[in-house]
Amino acid sequence: MSEGNTGYPGQGNLVAASARHLRGFRRAPGWLRALTVVVSVLLLGVLVFGGYWVWRLQSNINTSDLSAGGPRTEGAVNDSSDRLQILVLGSDTRSGDNSQWGTADQSSGYGQSDVMMLVDVAAENKHVNVISIPRDLLVDIPACTDKKANQTYPEQRDAMINSAMAQAGIGCAVDTVNKLTGFEVDHFMMADFNAVKELSNAVGGVDVCVTAAVDDPDSRLHLPAGTSQVQGDQALAFLRTRHGFADGGDLGRIKAQQGFLASLTRKLKSEGTLGNPDKVLTIADVVTKNLTVDSGLSSLPSLLTISNRLKNIDPGSVNFITVPTVPAPQDPNR
């Protein structure tokens, strides 16, 4: 028997397929081909859409230095698990979209820190302390270097804390808070007037409650007694007013800011906000367009790490605290 004719146990014969059989395998039904095209187009659309939003959100982010030359002894933290301090700042600059609230000579460039809150996230992620620092608190501001202008400013004694950012940028505000508290702030986030307006519009308004009607021509806040929903210009006016609450000082304004943020937190965690992809993208676009962060938070994955960590914290575990103060002997308004 020739080698070519030797068979193996169980070996069958190869039979050439007819053209009719091959056509049956090669040509899928018309509906299947159409479905494949539709799925491919949808998949491509999702990839393009997702890629566009990643590019857009990443392009929105502005960054600045975390420090203006102040000493640091701690290493980098793990943003997903370690105790974390984030300094949240509100700039009162009148540049760009904020020009309607005054003229550039009132507060141009970096602006002053109209709002200053230290967000202290516990390592076990069980609670968050939001510590408000009055903007007219008198403190010692350390020597700071503005790297952009290549200019160093000397140390100041008994200066208003909101002026630290105005002279040498956000890093100087961070260094000042470090000096005041003994912490070493891990990150900062700074927003301006326009951020409040656009974010309050994006979430569809924020509920606030006042015990008496407010009519403040300086901030343009006009509210009836009871609960109201504020957004846009009225949301910003609610956060800025000094004469609408308490004795017209900064401590009364801080209470209003804390109440607003507590209500905003509840709104963001409520059903229909974070569960709505359109709203989430709108909010993310607004936040990133109006936010300046340190280089450690300058990428979307970094911001998402912080966001994912905070979103699972019960609003009831967020404590709003104000730095204890006494009137300054040289100026009772400070």
C-alpha cells in the first residue's frame, strides 16, 4: 500500500464543497448584514463621542503650582485611600466673564480668595470636615514667589488672609493655610464667580432657606422668607451677600455658603442628577471649564478618583465648621 493511501483510525474523506454550498456559507442574510453595519456604526459613534468628551474635558482644565515656595515635608498621598486635605478657593477676580461684577481694577489677575474652605477627608472615608476660613481673618502670610512673574514677596504680619492669593497666586494661599493650620494641603481647587452661576444652572437650581426676606442691593440678592430655589445670578448673589444675613459680617456669609453647599451636595446625590448621563456631562463640562487645580489633579483620572471617593460619603457625615475667631484688637471689623 502506498504512503498516500495509508489511513488513520477514524479518518474521514475530504469532500469538495459545491459552489451552492459555498454560497450558503459566504453570504449572510440581508438582515444580519444590516444589523452588523448598524452595530459597527453605533460602536464607532460611542468611541468617537467618548473620545471627544475626554479630549474636551481634559482641554478645559487649568493648572497652577501647589506652592509658592513654602516648605513641604510630607510625601505624596494616595488620593483614593489616605487622609486628604483639599483647599477650595473662590476667586473674586473681575477678569473675563466676571467683568459684570465690577471692573478689573477692583480685582484683576489672580484675584482675592473670596471663599476659602479646607476639605479634610478622613482616611477611612467615613466623614468629611469642611472648614471655612473667614476671608478677613488676620494672619501672617509667609514669603511667596510668583513663578510666572518671577517675583518674590516678603512675609506679611497681620494681613487679611484673602490677600495672600492676590499677590503671588494660589500657591501663596496654600502656603498661608499650611502655616496657619499646621497641615500640608494636598490639592487645591479654585473657581470664580462664573463657575457658581453655570453650575447652579446645570443642576437646575439649589434650594436655600431664609428666616426673613432678603433685599440686598449690593449683592443684588432678593429672596422672600422661607425656601427658594436659586440659580444663575441669584445663586451667586446668595454666596456673595454680606449684608443679607446676621450682622453683615463675613461669619454670617459663611453660614449661607455652608448651607448652599450642603443643599448642592444633596442635589448632586439625588436621583436624576448623577444618574442622568446628559446632566453628568454638562456638570463635568461646567466644572472643568471654570476650575483651576494643582498639577496633581490636572488629569481626568485624578479628578475622577476624588469624585468617586466623595460620591459615596453620606451627606450626613459631612461636617461644616468655621475657624474659631475673636475680633482683632486693632480693628473690630477683622
